[in-house]
Amino acid sequence: MMDNQSAIEAIEIAERATPFCVCGEVTAPAGRDGNVWLECISLREEPKGGTITRILRAITEPVHVHELIIDNRLAA
């Protein structure tokens, strides 16, 4: 079971290890479905533009940082 202090330490370690995405944007922790992820902040924004912009984002999205920091199945 992961306590609050261990969770905070895991998040801080992940942030220090990967402060920037390969695209140049910063990374930040994000909570989803009880898990905590370190992800590129560009993934949080809806893409602006038309169809071509959305297609390009779908193609390049896998290269952006999206790393699991805390898995809720292991933390419980």
C-alpha cells in the first residue's frame, strides 16, 4: 500500500526526471481513474484548427510524454 508521502515522492521524482516533453512543452502530473500520470501539457488541450491539425495530432501524440506514475491497482 502506498501512503501519501510515498505518492508525493514518486510524483516529484517523475517530474524531476522528465520536466519537458520531446516537443518542448513542460510535463505535469494528471489524475485519471485513480491513476496518476506524468504527461505533456499539450495533451490536455483540445487541438485548434481543422481536420489536418487533428490528423497531425493523432499521428504525433504517441511521441509525447504520457507515463504512469501511480497505478491505483498497486497503490491500494
